Amino acid sequence: MAVCILLGFGWAFYLPHGLRPFIIVLMFLGFFGGNFAIFGLWLPEQYPTSVRATAFAFTTSFGRFLAAGINLALGALVVRMGTLGKPVALTAIAFGVGLLAIPFAMETKGATLPD
């Protein structure tokens, strides 16, 4: 997703007649963005049964609250920079941070669920 966001909004968005490349990159962005469905499979395995639903709801909702604040900051950047493409392209940083966090994630394959 980070690569597609950078290509779409950092490059194709600024092409003089770049609607076709922009739409093509957005198609790939949508395809690679489907990985958010994995949260419903992986996150519940991290918590004991007694708090599983609450913990899952908290972790997914926390990200939404954070994203709301980022949207406000993004709007401020659009006003400050006078363009939409570069501020949206900067959101790719979040996916880079996510890639750096992967080695610290708990592997649940083959493990029993916590009681």
C-alpha cells in the first residue's frame, strides 16, 4: 500500500494528463488495501476469552480515533502546502512504520488460544 500511495499521490496525481495512470495505481491500491480484513482473524487470538470481544473492539476502534486526528492534520497540510497529492503521499509513512513493527508481532500459528 505504501508504494501504491506514493506512486498514486506522489507521482501520477501530478502528471499533466495523468488520469489513466492515476486510476491504474488506485486500482492496485484498492487491491493491496484488502489486507485489513486480516485483523478479524489475527487480533482475537491475542487475548483471553474473558476479554476477547472487548479487546478486539478497543484495538480496532483505537485506530479509528487515531485516523480521525490524522485526517484533521492531513487537512491542515493540504491548506499549508496548497495541494492534495503530497500530504496524502506522506500517509505512506504509517505503512513503513507498520512494516518495521512486524518483527515484534506475536506469532499465533500452532499456538493454543489463551483461556
